[in-house]
Amino acid sequence: MTLLDTPIARLDGTPATLGELTGGKVTLVVNVASRCGLTPQYAGLETLQKELGDAGFTVLGVPCNQFGGQEPGTAGEIQEFCSATYGVTFPLTEKVEVNGDGRHPLYRELTAVPDPAGQAGDIQWNFEKFLLGRDGAVVARFRPATAPAHPAPRPPLIHI
């Protein structure tokens, strides 16, 4: 089983795998929240989606309410907020836990990957990012403060 085989439902609750959601594209997986100081990163994520989507790239938003209760909404409320406020067109998953005993299997794998400083482990806050190659291999990890427009998560590597 590869990371792409990991089951994770779409925001509307329909079953999927990571591979179905990424569609074989280079993917930036981001745990997102609607009421966070970093929420404006949605704009940068959507810009990446629009600029690179046709070149084989996608963002995948993974709502999480573990950090200060900053994603308390229902699936419908999350979708409405993302669409109306930031014009989000990239796929969103079900709301999951990214840390602790209830950590989603996707994040069990992702959190084993170190960031550029060599630190693996728990997600620090909302908007932590993981860049996956087309094969689902984790290429890089970026902590929450790294903005989507920063050169690091901006993939010049569409051919991964």
C-alpha cells in the first residue's frame, strides 16, 4: 500500500483515496482552518492552483479543528466559506485530526517526514504543508509560517 491508497473522504463525505483526490498530480497537502490568523494563506493556495493546475499540480486542503478550535464549521459551512471568501477551486477533504491518538492515517505518514531543519513529528499549527510527487512520495515539508507564495513550496518541480 502506498500513501496514494490512503482512504480519506471528500469534504462532502463521499469516500475517496488520496490518489483519487490528487489525480496523479504533484500535490501540496495543507491542513486548513477558517478562523486562523493564517487563513489568508487560502488566497496564495488558490493562486498556486490557478497558476499551476493545468501543468499537473493541485492543492489539497485538509480541514482540521485541533488548533484553538479554528475550524468549527460543518462541511457545508467550510465549503461556503472557502468558495465565497477565497474562491477556492482545489479539492477539500473531510475534517480530520492531524495529531494525537485520533491522527488520521494520512497524517501518521506525513508527520514522519522532517522539515528543512530536520524536525519530524507533530503538526505545529494550521497551514502546515507537504509537497507530494506524482507517485505520492513526500518531497518536502513546510511549517505553517511558510507562505504559499514563498519560493520553497512553489513547485518548480512539476515533473516529480
